[in-house]
Amino acid sequence: MRKRTPVPTRLIPLLLGLAMGGVLFGGENTSKLPRLVFDETQHNFGEVYRGEKVSHKFILKNEGEGTLEVQGVRPSCGCTAAAPSKNNLAPGEQGDIEVTFQSDVFVGKVTKTIVVDTNDPETPHYTLTIEADVKEEVTANPRRLFLEQVRQGQSLKTEIEIKAVTDLDLEVTKINSSSPVLELEKRQRGNTHIIEVSIKKDAPLGRFGGDILVFTNSKRQPVLTIPFFGEIISDISIFPPTISYGTISKGSEAMRQVLITIYQEGVKLTRLEAMPEFLNLREATETGGRFHRLEVIITKDAPAGRLEGSLKIYSTSKAQPIINVPVYAVVK
Amino acid sequence: MRLLALIFLSLYISLPSYAEVTIIFSGEESGYLEPCGCTKEPLGGIAKRHSLLSLQGGPNKLLPISLGDLVGHVTRQNEIKMETMVESLRQMDYILHNIGEKDIHIGPEVLSYIFYSSPLELLSSNVLISSSYGLKVSPFVIKEIEEGGTKVKIGFLGILSPHLLEDNHKDIEIIPPSEALRPLVNQLKDRVDLLILLSHAPFEESLNLSSIFPEFQLIVSGHDVDHPIVRRSGNTTVVTCGTKGKHIGLYQPLHKPGGLEIFTLDDRYHESQEMLSLLQSYQQRLRDEDLLSKVERQAPPGDAAYAGNIICGTCHQAAFLHWKTTGHATAYETLVRVEHQYDPECISCHVTGLYYTTGFESIENTPLLKGVGCEACHGPGSLHKEQAIKGLKAEGYGKSTAGTCQTCHDLEHGPDFHFEGFWQKIIHPKEEVKG
């Protein structure tokens, strides 16, 4: 049976070829053309463990009259490798393309493709699809750690559970964090390894994030990566921490917003100050909730060159009476 | 000559101008604002996308929509990137953005910040975000277009698969897609001429939705399907537009049979000047915010620290002198040439040890670690140096394999890589090492 994918990538050269009266193909000698036929265009590996390698051979045949040249095999991602058994197939000859899939990054149902480039004029770019349901041998719960807002000086402790779902006698050999804000400790409860995550008391204000790396004795998953994210706050939090405009053209106005969130009840903003003089402030309409929005505007008369300024936010907060936000722009 | 050919092509591309409703779809950029320039045939990027859209005729008839996942990670760089991305979508007249799990990872407060002043509508039929963020999310969007005197109404719905959001964010709730869609589909199906679903879900889940809801003419799906795939399921076409912004989908439901076309953003498309200046501005922001000094760093493998090429060179002279002649030695200068030397994402593969303590920090602080140095392949070598000085054996130090190379020469940044050939190009000369 001759099966074709619905040719998703109907590319412009095709259109062009037609538009130009078929010069692209019309000129060719049509008597000795190769014809690429695959037995199947899709393969489902079923359940696969993350880190495990599986492979499958797609059988192809040249049912045309000219030599079929496999010019390229392009997997869509680094997790897939593909190689043809032969680069040239004589008319009637059969070959295969071996596709190897290894999922280190994905979990769940994944679909990957391999584009096969040949000299078959009808389908020069043929798409093969592979599917797999990637399971984990070692799982982390939660898989991402969302620590939300933590008040500076307060200690917050939370846990990540690391477990093996196979009969692997799991060992956690090392844990690492990319952020100095977190302190990690490990202990074991039966077959479950617990990573205690706490935030250091002297952690600086601001948003933080990164990855916790958990090294295990699993051959399939020697390292688990658990992204984390949070923010250390005090009475008031400012986003963004730095106001950068990038390059703006001289004579035009540019605006960036600032979000001011008040976490401590009773704290009031008393004064806002922007420097130098061609920085203007506009308080946007209240959006409700804990947010105040402020618009910081570089006026039309800002001179060309590098602009370094600051926004100062004064408040009744004892912890943060003045907050300074640096401002940068290049006016061209 | 090449330029002329390009212009010629571009003219030709614009010729078959179908005067009709055109829906343009893209998604899962995951942070790919621009191709990196590492390969001979860079694909994708907002600058090429803009010129493709310009070729398809003006606004009003064009309805560009975005599937979700603008950026891939949660860092300040990605916040700036998302802002840049949303600004580029605005300039390209996008009408809506469907919420993906990576958009949520970046934080609802950041979404609120970025979308507050954007005309782009945030769409989600099944993601509920606490109102305390002041974020407006529409469960559906209806657009009306004049087409040869008659009005065409198009309804857009959007979902996020609950399986994709792994953190329990207390301010976010996800309703099972079919539960959320049922009442909306019933409500909209007689009010619009066309129903389109943006399904931020694994392909299989989107196919399932197509059989539950035959009311959709088109389902734009995704989630890690790197390359465009098209499947017909009854009356519904289910399509992915691939990842990393390399492909753009175009759907013209009224005229052409099937009406679907996928474009690969290769070098037939020039880079639009507006987008290039936006990208330049983005680089300036990375520099001004000094993000290089703020990258998150892990402790390096083992207990060693990075020493620097010259230190290795004192004992391994032949290897050092030869290394100086390879592209690895000038990989940092390559970034200076293309004005990306303040971009931590680029720097990571063009210097030694960026993501590790004691690794590259900046050209001023750590000049010995610029370029792909000895320790980028052999690992931090301070302990080896000390042992060598004491005349001790180099116990297992410095094993370097094809896997080491592929941390940088991955499919995205060196698709032609194969160890044997590449290693032969830069193989160290044999040497006598004195301890």
C-alpha cells in the first residue's frame, strides 16, 4: 500500500513552481523517477522509562524507476536519532531508517517527528512520527517547587519526596541547589527519600529561582532536576527590580510600568521621586487588590546618550522607608 | 545576487494574495526570540516571522493567534524576554494569546505586569487565576471580519491540559478541558461561523477533544511536538505548528480546500528591521541589568575549582598552543562580533563554566575563562594542578567524551555534529608533559 502523510509542509517552492508554470518540475525528465513508499509512517513505542533508549526500524521501498537518494534524515529533537541503512536505493530495493528515541527531558505522552529528505519529487520531505508514553523510574513530588512569597527572616520549611516506582533500591547520593537562598537536607522514611528545603534567614529580598539537582543511583535517571521559584518579601515588593528600557529613539516617549505590592497592612506610600528630570511618573488607575501600578515615562526631550537614573519610593514602612529602583536607557 | 534573489522570491510569495480571512498561528516559542546563528541554516525568530506576516497582507483580514508558552524558564532574563515577545506580537497585530503552563510558571504577577498594557487578549477557557492579580483572562474571544460584503464571525476558545501544570499554585485552578468547553461550545456554536480551539495539550489529548467536540473546524495543538503535524478527524483539522517558533501556520477556511499551510521560517524570509531593533533593545536591557552577574550557579562537579587555560598551558604547552588556533579559543569573540556578549544564554556555551561557582563571570573578572577552554571539556582542574605539582598521578581527571561535546554541540546548536570528524579537526598534538 502506498501511504503518504498529508504533506504538512507544503512549502513555498512548490507554490512558486506552480506559479511559474511548473518550471521547477516540468523541466525534469519524468520517465525515470524514484518513488518513496513507507510501510508505516507512525510508530508508538508505548510505555518507556525516562532515560531508557528504544528504537524502531521504518521500512522504506523505492517503487519508482529512478534511483532513490536519501539525502537527509532530520529528527526534530536531540532526543531522537535516526539513520538510514542505505543512502541510495535502486528501483525495487528496500531499506530501513532506524529511529532511536531517548527521553531525558519529557514525561508523559510525547510525539516526535523525523523528516526524511529524498529526491522523490512528489514528497521531497516525508514526515515520520513516533510516539511514546514516558514514565519515570524515580519521581519527585512536587516536580516543581513553588515557594510563593516568604517574609524575610521567617523560616519556611517544605519537603520534596523522592521515590522509585520500580523495585530499584533507591539511593540519593547528593543534592545540590543553584541558589544560595535554599538550604537542603536529606533523610529517609522507609523507601522514600525526603529532601527538606528551607529558606535561609539572611536571604536577600527579591525573586529567586533555579534548580535543585538530586543525584541518584538510578541508571535511567542519574540526576533529577527540580525547578524552584519564590520571592523573599518584606513590607513592600517592587517589580521589576530594575527598570530598563533598552534602546529608544530620540524624540519619542517610552513607558515602563512598575508594580508595587504592599504586603504589610497599614503601610502607606508617602512620596515617589524620579531622577533625572526627563523621567516622569504617572500613577495608573488602581487595579484593585494589593497592587499599585506606576508608569515611569521617559519624556520626548531626553537627550541622546546613556541615561542612568533612579526611582525612589518612600513609605511609612519601618523596614523599607526608601526603596531605590535603578533606571537605565540608551537614547539614540 | 543572493539579495536580489531573495527580493524576487519575496515578491513572488506575496503574489497569490487570497483576499479572505487568514488565521495565522504560532506557539511554544519557549524563549526562542531569534535563532542563535550557531548553524548554517538558522530557522525561526520573530524577525523572519514579521516579514512572513507582512507578506500575507495587511491587518483586519489577518488574525494572528498565539498558542502559549512564550518563554521556557523562570529567570529575570526570561521576564525581559517575555516582555519583548509580547511587544513583538503586538507589533505583528496578534489578537490573542492562549495561556500555556510555562506562561504560568513565570508567575501570575508577571503576566499581570506584562499584559496590563498590551492590546493582546489573554485567552483561557479553563484556567482560573485569582482576581487579586488584576489579570483579565477571557474564556473566549469572538472576532468579526468583513469578507466580500458579508460578515464572518470567528470564535476562539483555548485550553491548557491539567496534566501539564505540576506545581500547586494556590491562586490558580484548572478545570478539566471538556468540562470547561461544553457550555462555551454550546453557547457559541450558533453565534459564530467558525469555531477554533487553541489546545495547549499533548497531541493525543487534542485528538480526543476533536472527537468530543466536532463543532471545532480547527484545533491548534502542541506541547513538545517539534515539527508540524496535520491530522484530520471528522470535520476537524488538528494541527501542531512545531516548537521554538520555527514554523508558522496559516489557515484560510473559506476558499482553499483544507485551507491549511505551514511555513518554515528559513532564509527565504528577510529579517524585519522593526524586530531587529526590538532585539537590539533586548540585548541592551540584558547588559544594563547586568544579568551575567546574576546567573544561578551550581557547585562544580567534584571539589575542584576552575583554574584557567593559561594555568593548564604552563604544563601542557603543546595542547595549549594548538588550542589557541581553534575556534574554541575565540568563541567569546564570536559573540562580541554578533553583539551578544552580555546575553547569559549565549555565553553559557561560548565560555568555560558559566553555570558553576568559580566559572566564568565576566570578561573583566575572569578573562582566563573566556572561550571554550580546556576545562569546558575536562572539568575544573585546580585539584589536578595541585596534584601534578606534587608529582602525583592524574587520578581519573579530565575524561572527555562525545557526550561532553554534545552538551554544547546539540541538535539546536550544531546539527551536523559527529564526534569522529569534529574531534579530528581539533585533536590535541601528542606531547610530553612535565609535572
